Amino acid sequence: MHRIWTLPTAPGHLYAATVKHKGKAQTAFRRMMLRALGVYWVLGLILVAVHLVGDRFLPSGLLIAGVLGITGLLAAFALFAGYFFRDPDAQVPPGPGLVVSPAHGTVDVIDEVDEPLILGGRCRRVSIFLSVFNVHVQQAPVAGPVTLVRHTPGQFLNALKLESAALNENVVIGFQASEPDCGPVAIKLITGLIARRIVPWVQTGDVVAKGERVSLIQFGSRVDLYLPLKARIAVSLGDRVVGGETVMARLDG
């Protein structure tokens, strides 16, 4: 069983989210760096091979400059990727009926839409834009069982465009809120122009804690949060939100 860290339960105190799935973002980083290192060695061997064929094709000076250049690119990419795949623990606010942010980013849409898969019709939507500089691990907005995980192929439009929510490749994850029993809540993980891979860490039937890590989107993207119409939205347009920590809405039992 995974552990749950708790702090004193006095009003206003926070508790740390479960450590289940902790470290998976760093595993993805290591895999990406292994692939990058493979490309580095191939490029280096090509440069050396061209130099050995004839100094007139690639003089020693250019060979050294080329090797230093690709080494610098690898180092810069490693620094950026290491920063991108960071995965801080969420300090989850306690209290029944609180919906926390499923992602780190900026709120740029608050409206009403139809969501037929989980909510079964009209609902409230809060959309969060994630730049490449935001944390890209996503958290469960509520505690309860996972009711659906569905992948839908699509385009790779810039996530800054609102139509990306409808047209881009995405993964929808549904939850049945259990504290209190407030009905269904859903998130949609949306790819972007650069983000081409969504990695869910949960499956239908799993029971998650509020703020628990549930997925990873690699590079800039968008996350939509779908809530019942009765939800009282607690954020405004332009707010910067923290996954697993910022209260997005309140649900009445």
C-alpha cells in the first residue's frame, strides 16, 4: 500500500499528497536523456567518420568545434529537461467538497460546455494553460474511484488556441467524488504543438486520493477541469494555479 503523509488536522492545515507514482516523472526524464545520449553518440561518430575519410572534408578544428557544439546542445537540453520533469509534492488543503487544481498553469477559460462522457451533459469548465516552464505532472482534483480513462486521437494545434481543447489529441479521466459524494468530475489532458505524449498513471477502477499524481504530459499543453453546474468556482481568469494545492471550486454534498 502507498503511504499518506499527514500533518495535524487543525483548521487551515495542509496535508501532503500520497507518494504513489512519485518518481515516474524522473524515470521519464532518464529515458529521454538515454535517447538524447544515443543521438549524441551517433552524431559524434558521424563527425569522426567524416574526418577520418579525409581531413579536407572535415579538418581537425571543425571536428573539435562540432563535438563541442553537440556536447553543449546536449548539456543545455539536459538542464531544460531536468527542470521540465520536476515533480514537487503537493500540499493538499483539507476539507470536504474542495476541488483542487489538476495542473500547474494559468486559468484562461471559465465557461459552461457539454461534456457527455463523464458529466453527461451541461457542466462548468475551467481550462488551464501549461507553458513549457510549468510542472507537467497532473493531480487528481478530488478523491474517489476513477470511472473512465479514454484516449482520443486528434491534431496537435498550439495549446494557446482554445479550439485545441476540441480538436487536439487528448485523454479524459473521470472521477466519482467521494468526499462528500458529489457526483462526477472529469479532467481532459490535451496535447499541444510541442506536447505529443500523454502518459496516464491510473486506470478505470483505481481509487485515488485528492492531489494524487495521475498523469504526465510532456511539454506545453492544456488541462480542462469539468465540474457539475452546482460547483462554486473559486478562481478567476488569469490566476496562476498549483496542481494539487489551489482550490478551484467547492462542491456541495
